[in-house]
Amino acid sequence: MTAIPPDYDCDPGRFLTACGLPQDDVHPYVAARLASTGTRTVVDVGGGNGRLARLLPDLGMRCLLLDISPAMLTEAPRPAVRADGSRLPIADGAVDAVTALYTLYHYDDPRQPVAEARRVLRNGGLFAACAPNRDSSPELAALVPGWGKPSTFDGEDAPAIVASVFGEPGDSVEVDRWDGPLVTLNDLDHAAGFLRVHGLSDEAARAAAATLKLPLALTVRGCVVYAIRADG
């Protein structure tokens, strides 16, 4: 398994394209889960341009967004700090929740940022991470570079990785899996945008999208992993 190299500074448009696509999104569901637990302070690791952080103030939460990418931080809501998730600049037991959505596959050893998340959580605090499966969107297998290749934090392995860190007596881990037609590529622009997010250049994405029979429903597979640090 290899870490997925981040390209947010050399090609920020690839990531930002996702923000404009019509598709189901985990961020509102994670925000609602945080709110349901009475969370007030959140650290969003690898928060990018703030897709989660922008949702939290209206739910009564304060969020510190951390990211290693200067390009993403220019787009992020404040407060936002440049920091590595494997070395969080936060005191032990200081926050109610830590999130790491679509980011842990950038680490050679994702257990390091997960361990850092557990360290800074208060007792009873909540951690949330998510990742797609290796076999997500099989309808695009022939078009997406490296489709099916394992990374260091895929949906198939994410629960076990998180559980290996949240393994103290009283810790708990819960998995919310998805596997279904959660995205439908409606037209050429939508299909090209989706392929762009998955690593193709603008030109290659549009050429590949032109080969598809649209509209096309995609089978999206992956999971959100929630972990709670033992209370007391």
C-alpha cells in the first residue's frame, strides 16, 4: 500500500471541482453527528477549503481547521492553521471532536494522525474519519487512473486501522458504510468534473466523459468511521 500524494498546491482546481458537483456528501452527516453529541469544539484535520468547517457554526460549534496546503488554507474559513495531522499543535484532552475526512490516505502510516486525534480528545470525545473503498465507482474502472489500487487508508481497511488506535478499555468504534447508487452523472460537464476530481486533467476528463453513456448511476462505496475515547 502507498500513500496518495497530495497535489492541492500544484493543482488546486482538481480538489475544488468537487465542491460544485451535484452529489451526496458526507460532510453534512458528520456535522449532524457531531451536533447530536453536544460537541462544541472541533479540530478538522486536512479540512481543505472548509466543506465541514463552514457547516459547524450554525450548529453551535467552533472549529479550528488544519491543513498542510497553503493553497487550501487561502480558501478556508478562519480560524485556519497550517499544520501536519501527525503532529497536532494542540494540548492533550483539549477538544470535543476531531475529524479527518478524505485525508488519511495521504499518510504513509495513518495510525499516526489517528493517535494524535485520540491524544487531543477529551474523555468521551468523538473522532470521525472517512474514505472511499478501492472498488468504489466500478462503472469508471477503465477510466480512472489507478482504480482499485490500495492506498494506506481505504474504506475496506479504515475501521481496523482506527480500532488499532482506539483500543483502550472503554473506547468504542462504529462504522457507517455506504454502498449504492449515490451519484448519477447527468451530463457531459458533470461527468467530466467527477473524473477531474479522480485525477484526470481537464482535457483528459472531458475526453473520457465523452465515452460514457449518460446519465450514468455510480455505485459509491466507502465508510465513515466514528470512534469515541473512553470517558473517565
